[in-house]
Amino acid sequence: MSRFLIDKNGDVTPAFDEQLTEKFGYPMPDFDLPSYAVRNLGAIDLEIQETSVVVRFRWLTVSSAALAACARVLLDVSARNISIHCEAAEWTEQHFATADDAVVWLGESQNGILGAGQRRATPHFVIQPQNLKALANRPLNRLEEHEDHFSLFFKKWRIAQGQFSSDITESFVRFGDIDRASIASERPDGKIVYEHVGARITLYDCADDAWTFRLNGRPVAEQIDREYGGQIEKTYRRALDRREPQYDHIDAVVQDGRGAMRFRYNRLLLPWQHGSNGRILTSLSFKTEPDTPVQVEA
């Protein structure tokens, strides 16, 4: 992995180079200097990994020169699988398959053409982390709001210490959440496959009214929209590897071969251990806005 810091002048420096620490006036920092520079000095933190790239910056402080330099680096290395973590009113996470897609979004967002979370380029998959602590503190004297259901299963996960049992699937049925849930497991070859997809998950209903059944037993990434499937597989694997719940708002445009629909929903991912070596992930989701058709460039 290579990590670089792009300062407000657009200069690109290895993240822990002596020149960098001297530039910012901290010759022997006892903290993560790139993170500090992103938060306070308008810098961009750029991690180039073997199969992916992570970009971090704040819109409030980042400069045009830094963004232009970041775009050049992404294009120069022909970056793929790019995650951009940026802060406006709050931190959001956005994903792009290629450097071209990422650079187009950076330019459009910088110029104010699009608001946060409203990108129209393909692919469109925006993650906004939600307050997991609010679920932990939510009382369970009723199950009327969507957050009550999220809280119920989050607390079941904590009580069970992440150990999966038949009680979890029985609870999905008992509390009326089975049709809003999906369950995936990791096969011995490392692929994550669907074990269940709820009937009220409507991603591809317009193209195939039996798609939820056809996807059972198939890898999560092998959906009709491969870009969306790839992003879902990535977030599933991250939750399993970190062994941590993820509570997010998702804003995604999904293409089914006939057209594109925009889906906005809140989702709780829970990673479970199954036996000594098995890993299972459950996903519970509720839509926050009606599905809407969109025009997306091919």
C-alpha cells in the first residue's frame, strides 16, 4: 500500500516522509499527521492499495489545487474501485468503479452542479453512516418505528455476542421482518452467497418477478446490475472482516437491463459467527423514500 498527502497547493508527498512532517511544523508528531491535515489544513489523504483506492477530504477546507492534483493521480495510476470519504454537513462515503467516474464526480460536486448524495453518474452508490449508538440506547417497549426493529436485532446481536442461531431467523419471522431481510453466508472458497432474499426487496421486480428466488445460493456480486452487486459484496465483506455492525443510509441507482431506479433505504448489517469457522451476515432494510426512475448515462 502507498499512502500520500496532497496539500492545499497540490503538492503530493508520501504520507510519512520527513519533508511532510517538516512542512506542517510537526517534526516528531505523536498523532496521525495525514488525518490531522485532512481535518484542519485542507489536505487530501490518498491510499493506493493493490486493488482499490481510498480518498479522504473535507469540502469545507479542501482547495481546488488539491482536488486537481488528486484527479491527476487517480488518472495516472488508472485507479479502480475508488472509495471517496468526504465531509460536507457530515461524512459520506461514495464508490466508483473507475478513475474517470471519480474525477467526473469530483468536478461536478466542486462546481456545485449536484448536491450531496445526488450524483447522476454511473455507478451511483452512496453510503451515509447512521447513529448506531441511538439504536443501542433505544427502548424496546414497542415495535412501531423502523428504528425499533433495527434496535431489536442489534441488541440480539450484542446479547448473543455475534453467535448465530436459529433464533435469529425465527425472530425475523416472528416480528414481521423476514421479507425485509436478506441473509448471506461465506462459502469455503471465500465467496459470499445469498441464503435468503426478502420478498419486499424490490430491486429487480420490473425485470424479473422471481429474482429473489433465483438469487438464492448465488454469489452476492452476481446480480443483474453487476456494479451494484459488487458494491454490496464489498460492504458485506467489510462488515464480516471487521466483525462490526454497520448502520447506514444507502442512496443507489440500480439498473435491471431495461432501465434504472433510484432506491433510498436505511440498512443494518450484522456479522455473525456460525459454529467454529462459519460466517453469516444478515441485512435488514427499510425504504426511506419511494423508488423513482432516473435517466443514467450508459
